Amino acid sequence: MEVNNKEILKPSFVSTLFVQHLLFFSLAKCDSTFSPPVNYLIDCGSSHPTQLKDGRTFKSDRETTSLLSTAEDVQISLDSNLSSAVPSSSLPLYQSARVFQEESTYSFYISKTGRLWIRLYFFPLSHPSYNLTSAVFSVQTDQYMLLHEFSAQNNDSPVFKEYLVGVSDSRFSLKFKPKKNSFAFINAIEVVSAPDTLISDSATAISPLGEFKGLSKSALQVSYRINVGGPTITTENDTLSRTWESDESYNIFPQGSETVVVSNESIKYPPTGVTPLIAPYSVYASAVHMKEPSVMEPNFNLSWLVNVDSSYSYLIRMHFCDIVSESLNQLYFNVYFNGIEGLSALDLSSQTNALATPFYKDFVLSSSAIANGSILIQVGPANLQQSTADAILNGFEVMKMSNNADSLDGLFSIHGKYKGQSSLSKGMKILASVGIAVAVISMLLTSMICIRRKKRPQVWEQDNRFSSWLLPVCSCKSSCRSSTAYNSCISKRDHSNSITPTGPKRFFPISELRQATDNFDEKRVIGVGGFGKVYLGTLEDGTKVAIKRGNGSSEQGINEFRTELEMLSKLRHRHLVSLIGFCDENSEMVLVYEYMANGPFRSHLYGSNLPPLPWQERLKICIGAARGLHYLHTGAAQSITHRDVKPTNILLDENYVAKVSDFGLSKVVPEKAQVSTVVKGSLGYLDPEYYMSQQLTQKSDIYSFGVVLFEVLCARPVICPTLPREEINLAELALKQLKKGAFHEIIDQRIIETISPQSLQVYVRIAERCLADSGVDRPGIGDVLWNLEYAFHLQEGSSQIDADEDTRESIVTKEYSDAVESHEDKRESMATSEYTDDTAGHPCDPVSDTSNCTDIFVFSDSQLKLDR
């Protein structure tokens, strides 16, 4: 008989192995079950218990009356079918509700302290006496504000809120506080213990990279819980009654990814650490990895995009399980958040010592690293020789962290105190400062009037020049804020330079702004951004204006409101957006601008059905924007760095005259100086040197403008995740193509044949210099402006370039001569002037600016350079 070469196992060894195997699965089985010591499930408004498909039973109001303290409440029930948008698993919970007309409190006895799940169900049922869609109320615990002035007005489908809140007392309260003259309602409540091991106290911090401690002190709100590569997992299939949403709506490039699924039995939880309580088998049994990794671009990333509130930090939990490799030590990959590397060369083998074994990692992404209200989550190959060019993700969770007001919805504490940077209501600090200054000046001027009346009463009465000198340039009524009225004011002041800083702006009552926008009708929204929504308004005299209404609960919005009001109250230039007035009445934060008929520059480059702009028109717009930046850097009383230069912040009037807008992130930075500051801006346009050093200079704007110049020429987003990774970042791609001598391949093919080679050469060279790694190697904005105007000259006269132009072309070579410096003063004077008669014939001079303007927010995909 032939003997097998494999070692024959002895009976005693087999028995031992069997016992160990049985013990392992017994422990795993124990870890997969959880009996919460605190378990309150209430079906509000229901007259009988409600059992769900997952086996849980929610008690009726009658059974839980001892928990509720209220002066007056109403129970509502609905027998008819609900909207198809209601999930079938929780459908019975939305068929009844409890309505509170005064502050009401649920009080729960807590037998074991620790973290609690707080799950709230809202659906505005129809009722003849109560219109639940009009209800406005807050929900809070003993320490945390969960919802501040919440309303279900625009929700035709259920609203489900899920929180994790730490409790250290034996009593726990959940309060519903209606706004004045309103009421509150709730359909169902869960207050349930969470496992002690679910959330640890520490995580990996992103931006800057390090360790974050203190998670136990934060309340969390679940924003997303995603099952990558698999279907939705309902509460029936999760021990902790969680729902895991499919990733289909968040995978921004599914064409480059491939789904892999194995059986739940294939998943082997480790003896310690990860258990099914962290995530169920189904999460780790499905994944997305790179499609045909052997033929994919080496720099490609798998990407998911989720929308968030930029004013909060977030806890992000990433779930991994290697179900694609055939052996250990094959898979190494990187993890990115908004382009920032969170993990480098992650080797799941070293973490788990086995395949198909779950592993998770927690990260904290601070609000300073979140731009444009979104988080881009990416995994990509580590590009190591010993690894396969692949990456994998099984699931992820995104949880909002409470802020310094102990709130998950705004900056008001449970005591009603505002916990923003200023204790004064939005903008009041600015108004107080302005009011004091105006009062002092008025007193001085009054004294001067008395003196002058005594000396020259008749001259004063006949000339009346004092009134025109006293009133600020922008003190005209909104009905006369046209260019004509403005020039009239200038002529009275006898000033030839119309960029003199202006005084305080007009105050608009909120009632007037409501009337101008049809009570802020959503149909009038023309833009949305981090500050808030922008509405097209019409004043009583028919003047069209752009009305930007801020989000009073957003710290980011408050800061931007204050900064923009301060900046634009001091600035006036042909190529800067003009501010008409503001409103901070009744806790409102509203800025009013003139309306710009042709909207943001980017809309005329790509992403819309508008016809492509000719090359000469694009050059004129870039020149106008450069003139605006030149004034900010060198012409204003204090040198200002914009910090958010991009085509969406360059607005066009009806004659395509460009104006730089959105000064919410701007900062006063002395010329040639550095200022330490928190990094802010749009990732993709953000200066890498500024990001790494956190030292802001004017050259940070130069880098951003260089990116804009390439974006204008190539007519594509600066970040395009659907492309191979080496082509995602336009700035990187442009520099690579220039080095290869293949830049023509990425130029906008719709206009490439119309561009003069000489004009293109000058334009590309100055754009390339703007992207120099070191700020000291980048040109000043005066150099940039001069080169753009020269490129325009070359384009305009491309068929007849004379000797003088040949001489000037030699100036813009790599070996920039001293001649450029000798022209610097002349160029600065030209850029900061208001284009009077002596420059009217300049071929780059835009047509007269007689239009209105607005600050329109249209956010583009953005992130840092991925290889930094």
C-alpha cells in the first residue's frame, strides 16, 4: 500500500485541534451576540406594541407613560399606506407620532453607564389639526445638542437620526423643545446600550498626521455606514440593529473597480480585536478592488465621495479584509482622505497574519482638511516592487464629532449660549466697531462744520461740498448703485482714482430681502457654498442683486461673513466684486452684491452647454482677474492674500468683464511677508508649500492662479478622479506634459487651432513659473499680468509681429533679464489704475463695466496632490 508523504496526524493531536477549533468558534459566537443592559424601544403615538421584522418589539405609549414628562401632548396615528420611500423594515414605526406643544422630556433609568445608541425616527404624517411639516424644534440630551431648530419641511421621506452618546449618570434625559409658536413631534425612539469595545478613545489624526485622543469625550452622529461591494444590510442581519448602505451611490468611478464576494463562512474573525460587533460577516465578505490590476494605470485610486458639514471634524472607520489575494504579503496599498495620505503601504498580512481576516482602522479628519462640504475617501496601490498593483476596501463609516458647543447641529449649547468665536451675534462685533468709528468721526466733523460755518457760512451754503465729502462713495441708495451713479459720486469728490476704499455698506432689513427673493424661494437659488445659498433678488426699483444668505449655525459661515464684510467694506476696484450691503437682523447673516449676468468663469470653460469662449476672450478675462489680484496684493491700503483663487470665484458681467469674488478666506498679509495660519483653500488649487509649512504668502495666490491659467487653456477640472491617477491632477499633468514636449495633447481641442504659437508660448511659460515648488521662484502678480497682456498682443497681431514684439518676446524667456524689473513700476501703475482715458486704447482694456455682480458658489472636485 502506498503511503502518503504528508504527516499522519495522531489521534491526540486531532482531538486537541478539534477542541481548539470548537473553542475558537464558540468565542466568535459569543462575540457576535450582545444583550444590551439598557434597551428602551418606544413606538410614539401607538396604542399597542409594534414588532419589527428583525424581531425587536417597540413598546406603545401606554406602556411608557412613566418615562415622559409633558404638560400637553397629542397622539397621531395613520392607518393608510405610507410613501414607498419608507423602508419596509421600519415601516410600522412611521405610522404614528407624538406631538408636543411645550417642552417635554423622556427620562430613562441607566443600569450600566457607557455609550448609548440614540436613534430618532421622524416622518411628518398628515393630520387635520397639525401640519407636522411646519414644526420647528430642538432635541437635546443632558449634555449634547442633537438637533437645533430641526424641521421636516422639505422631507417627503422619513428622517432617521442615529447618535452615540456617552452617559456617566444613572439617569438620562431626552428633551424636545419646540420653537416659539411651534411644536415638536417624534415617531419612534431607541435608547440602547452600545458595546464598550465599539469605540476606543484614540484614533489616527489626519492633517497633521499623528494620534488623536479623547474620542470618549465626543458625542457622535452616524453620517454614513457603507457596505462596499455588497447590497444594503438591514437591521435583521446586524447584531446591533445597524443598517449598512450599499456603496453604489458613492463610488465615483465604478468602471475602474471590481466587486468580489465570498461566503460568510469564509470570514475568520481573529481571537481578539475585531468581532462581528464591529461589523457583521456580510461587510467583510464583500469588497471592491481594482479591476484587472495588472493592466490598470499604476497611479489609479479607488474613490468614494460623501457630502458632509465642513465645520465639523469626523471619525472615519475603514474596514478591510483581504479576500482577493492568493497568499500573504501580496497586497500593499495606501489610504487617502481628501488627497491626504492617512496610511502608507498598509499590509493586511502583517496586521492579521491570515487571509480573509477582518481588520479596521479609525481616523479623525479635522474640519480644516475638509473643503467644499465633502470627503473623498481613496485607496490605491503602494507601488512597491514586491506587491501587486491592487487595493481593497470592504466598508467604511463616517461619524460627525460634537464641537466645542457640545453640539452636533450648530454652535448653540443646550443652555442656548452661542459658542462661536465671538459671543456677539453674527456681524455685531463688526457693526459695533464701525459704529464707534463713525461716531468719533461724526463728532470731529460736526466740530469742523461749526468752525467753518462761523468763518465762511455763505461759501458753505452755496458750495455744499462738505456733504459730498462726508458721505462715503458707497452711500448711494441701491437704486443708484450703477456705474453711472458711482462715477457721479467720484466726480463730486474730485478723485481720479476710483479704487479708494469705501465706507460702511447699506443695512438691509430682513423683510426687504425676503420680499426681494419671494421669501428666499428655492427657485431663486443661483448658487450654493460653505457660507450658504445665493439667491437672485429684485429690489423695489427693479435692480437685480445677488443675496448670499449665511448658515447661522456654521462656524465657518460666521467667520466668512465677518471676513467678507470687513474686506469688501474697504475695497473698490473695477475687477473686484462690489458689495452693496448686509443684514444681521434676527440672527441672520446676509450679504448683498450686484448681480453678474454671465456667472462664474468656469461655466464657460466646461461642465455646461455654453459655447466655448474664444482664446482672446479667455485671455481678456485672465487679464481682468490678474488686475484684481494685483490690486489686492499691491494697491490696497493693506496687502491682501485671497486664498481661494479659482474660476468659480471669477465672475463675469454681461460684457464678460472679470471680477474676483468670494473674500471669505482672505487674509491681510504684508508684501514679502509670511503669516502662520490654519491652511484653508480649495484643494487642487492649494499651494503645496503653504500646506506643508502653514506659512501664507502672496505667492500662494500665484500658485493658485497658475493652476487657473492651465485650467483655462485645457478646459477641464483641476481634479478629475475618473481619469488614470497620473492624470487626475491637472497641475501635475501640465508640468509632466511640458517636460515631455507633449503639452499640445491636453489643450482644449475646440480652440487649439486658433491659438497663435507665440501667444501660447508666453502664456504657458508664465503659467509654468507660477507652479514653481518654492514661492521665491514664482513671479509676482505684476509679472504675471504683464506676460498675459503680452500674450494678448501676440494673439491679436499674430500675423504681423514686428521687431519690437520680437524684442519683447526675448524678455519672457527662461533667463528673465533685468529689463523686466525695470518695467515693474510701470506695470503696477497700469494694473492698479482704473483705466482712465490714457489707457482706454490699450488692446487689453475691457469694455466699460456697467453691470451688476454676484458671488456665485459652484464647487468643483478638489483635493491635494496625491503623491505628496
